[in-house]
Amino acid sequence: MDLPDQIGRFRIKRVLGSGAMGVVCLAEDPVLGREVAIKAIQLHPGLSEKQIVELRQRFETEARAAAKLAHPNLVTIFDAGLEQENLYIAMEFVEGEGLDSMLEGGRQLAPEEISQLVGQLASALDYAHADGIVHRDIKPANVLVSRLGHVKITDFGVARQAASTQTATGAMIGTPAYMSPEQVTGNPVSGASDQFCSES
């Protein structure tokens, strides 16, 4: 995925990571003088102009809903839009690492650390669900842990719309290994979907 030097008003500095849904970059906000994380999702080339307009409207609607969430364990959203065929969302940059990297690195978490981590996750999800927002893609890669052990859930309002850009290729919406049964079968999701845990 080729990225421009600038998306919206944000100047791209370097790529932080990439995946099936897009790429995440470190960027600078020249207006406020702070670093932000930019998630860019390239639109499927087969989409019509009407589909792009509808997708952008849905994406921005979800981004606005997620931006209203103000919780210490949720990544703050600053901006969202469409730039050069890339849907993008600008959010708080968290210095630390993903929970997936911590687990894959073989780090053994102490019981106290696990308790604090789960407590923070539960608090954030409870807050979002009370506001009628379901993440739909809770997994270690979407959980950031700061250097001080502070948990931040990322990608609220992004996961569902990101997958929607790929429906033309027949891709499944969500991350299969972490999808709840109702997501797999295409039924309506609720807060319980974010708490589903596979036995595998």
C-alpha cells in the first residue's frame, strides 16, 4: 500500500505496522504540534463512485460515534476522512506495545498484571457498550499497553468499516479466530460479541 507524504493535515513520519485492514503510521499534526497515529485503509479499486460515497459516510458516522467515547482505556480519535483513495482515521499515539507482541514474545505476566489488564479492558468495554457501541474485533493486536502498564483499546469504529471495503473481494468481516458465533453467522452483534472467547 503506497502512502502519500501527507494525509489530511497530518505529515506521515514512518510506518508503525500493517495488516489485512490497512497500515498504521506515526504522523505529526502541524497545527497542534503533537504526534498522532494514522490508520489508513485503501479502498477496493472495484468500488463505484456511489459505493465510495456511501462507504465514506458510514465510516465517518462510526468514527464520530467512537470519537464521542471519552474513557482512559480507549484510544482518543481526533479526525477521519478520505484522502487520495485512502480512508483514514487519526488517533492518539500510544507509546508502548501491542498485547499481541507481548504474548508472542513469551513474556510471562504476573497475576497482578493480568488482573489490572483485564480490569481496564472490562471497564472500557462496559463504557462503550453502555453507549451502544460494539467494537466487533477485540483481539490482542487491538490492545495497546503503555510503558507504564496502562491499557488502551484501539480501532473502535474502524474494524467494521475497514472490512466493508473488502467485501467486493469476498473477504470475511472480522478476524476469524476471534469472531463470535453471531458474527460468523451474520446475525446482529451486541456487547457480548466483544466478550466472546474461543476455547481453541
